[in-house]
Amino acid sequence: MSAPAHQAAAAVVDLLEGTLAATPVPILQPGVGPVPGDHYLRATPDTVLWGRLPCASDTAVLEIASGASVTFDTVSHEGILDDQGKDPAAYFAAHGVPREQVLDDAVEIAASVSRDVTADGPHVVVGPVHVRDAHSGDLLKITVESLVPRVPYGVISNRHGKGALVGELPRGEHNVSVFAAVAERGGILHGTLPVVEGGEPVVAFPLAPFLGTMGVAVAGAERPHSVPPGRHGGNIDINLLVEGTILYLPVQVEGALAYVGDPHFAQGDGEVALTALEASLRATLRFEVVPAEAARAAFGEVAGPLVRTPEYLVPTGMDPDLDAAMRACVRSSLSLLHGRWGMDEHLGYAYLSAATDFDISQVVDIVSGVHARIREADFAGVPAVEPEVRVSVDVPRAAAATPAQSEDAAGTGASADPSSADAAGTGASAAPPSADAAGTGASADPSSARAESTPAFAAPSSEGDAE
């Protein structure tokens, strides 16, 4: 590197170090900071899969009651991948991030969890979680209660052979990963970028955190690749799934075996470069079982992921061909209109054409996704039933418990026997804990679960509270 180039790079690092030092985002290392869930599940070599998703033959790392909430420490794959050196401390240090702001669990996973880079996906997935009384044919209702940034930075990547412009971008022989620091603007957290390489980060866009991956295990003994989404959910990358929203997934195996991962700070529809602003989140989710009969009464037949926001019901369509994904989403929408409100097919088709937006979730995950936004207020005059949930009652953990205490009480599932490490080298799974005393009580009213949310993500308080 020439002397002027070296000086310019050093200046950018100094600038970023100043930005990071001034950030209001606390560093949420494992066990540090508020843990609002009834259970706490850290990301460790024993509780994650890297590049694959759970299947029916996987052993749960945590067992909970229907109606319980879980706080997950999720870890972004950006900064730990092979093309980034598989050393997050060194990778982020090159961008001005001090070691104490690099997550310890990311360092541990990069150093000790293996994956096949030619066959597996990039995502670090936490789980699976066994939800008691969840049976095949039921729906698993996942309510997103809180999503808190664990670090004040993230990465957006474009890799060769991937993204919307395959063969055009990136230019040159190397993959491109863009570091983005988080800054507070008017009490709202923003991602920042320069307008030219090496420039000051003067472009700012609001954060709207969500989990790109939420899913349930598939039947059989083969773990799915972590990239393509499907009926099981997985890497659906629907940016509507912010705090206060709900995801319904058809249960395929006993206990559902739910999992989460691929945390995002922000993503545009399409996710065109390949990744969103990828960054680690502390996510608190509530898991409830909707019995098959109650699910049909509320929504008709649900064949794939169904999202609910304070304003919309959001059916989905997925296919490797984007046009086919669009058609699948229209069919899912027609089925939902008939199943929930009894709307005749030809009238539903007319309504969708006049009043419903169909958005491209993403075009970069092998299987493309389309989701429709059906405005529930349009059907305020039509009778409909809310999905009843099946609740198993546990005794909540003490609210004053420290994260370390809550982890012990919740049975987060540190693997007991190293010899049980699976053949894929993704980390041993602990035997599911016995019926622990850490679950919640009754479910809240479904309408109250869909609290108002906003794409703009407020900066946390100085105490780093997750609420």
C-alpha cells in the first residue's frame, strides 16, 4: 500500500474508532445486559448449527412450554466467514473496532465450529428449541417481542456468483464486504456509509432490526442447507418481521424444533447485493402452539410462512423462479382470503389486484420470495376468528435473576458429552432438559401481541434495557 493510501486508510480507521466510541449501543457480550425472556439461550458451539438447519433427528438444546418466551443471543456470520479470515477480532480490528467490542461468542464459534464451505450455507443458527404440545399439522406462532443490537456495527456483502447482478458485480476478482458503523441521529439508530471508498460515513439510513431466519425442523434425517427458504420458514428474509410482529409456521415434527439466526439491522426488499446490513441481535421471542383445527378456523389451510403485522396479514410464495414465486404468493393470498373471510375466489382476485401490494422479499437465496400485504382493516366488517393457542403453564423465572442465573434456571443446554458431536462437526446438542420451571403462564391477547411498531429503531437507554 502506498504512503498516501495507508494514511487515508488510517484516517478512516481513526474516524470509525471515534464513531464507535461515541455510540449509544451497549456491547451485549454473552450473559451481559438485560435478558427479558423466560429462558435464555446463548450461542455456543453446543447450541448452534453453522450452515445447516435442524431436522427431525436433531436433539433439542432447550425444551419450553407453549406460551414461553426465549431470549436468544444470535451471531451474525459476517466477520467470521473464511473469505474474511475466520477471525472476527482481526477482521473488525481492521475497521477500527476494539477487541472488547467484538462478541466473544462470535470468536468462539469461528474458532471451534466447523462447516463445509463448499456444501453448507453461511448462517449461524441457534437451536433447536422443543415446544411442548406442538404436533405435526399445528401452527407455531412466534411473536417477536424485542430485538436489541449487540454491537454498534455491521457488514453488507456482495460475493461472486451471488446477488441480483451475477456476473456484473462485484467487479474484480475479490468479494466485497462493506463495513457500516451505527450512529444515533435524533434519537434513532442509523447505519452509515460513505459515498466514496475511504470517505466519511455521511449516508445514514434508519435501522429496522429483524431475524432473517426463523424456522421449524423438517421431517426426516437430512439437515437442509441454511440458504433457501421453504415451507419450514428458514431464511425467509422478510423485513416486516420487526418487533411487535408474528410469524406462523406449519409444524412438521413433534415439538416443532424451532430455531433462529441470520440477524439483520436493516434490509431493503430484494436484498439485491446478497446480504442485508448483517449484525448480531439479542432477540426475545414468544412461542405458542395454535392447534390444527384452530389454525384452519382462523386462516384456512396455511401451507407456508404467514406473517402478521399490526396492519397486515402477509402470505408468502417461494420458488427458484421469481415469476413462479409471485404466482404461488397470489394463490396463497386467495386461499387466505377465502379461509379467513370466506371471500369468493373471483372477488378475492379482484381485491388483490385493486388493493394489495406484492413485495419481493429477496432474490438472492436460491429460492426467491414474494410476500403480499393484505390490509386487515379492509375486512373490519367481515366476521373472523382469532387463532386460539394451546398453552402449557410453567412457573416464570424470577424477574430479578441475573442472566447467568436465568441461563441455569432455563436449562439453555450446554452440551454434556463431547462424544455426541455430530458428523457435520457443527457442535454437539445437549439432551433436552426435563420439564423445567422457566416457562411462562398464559398467552396474551393476540391483538395485544401485535403492538404498534415502526421501521425507525430507537436508540436504547443508557442502561441498555431491552424493552
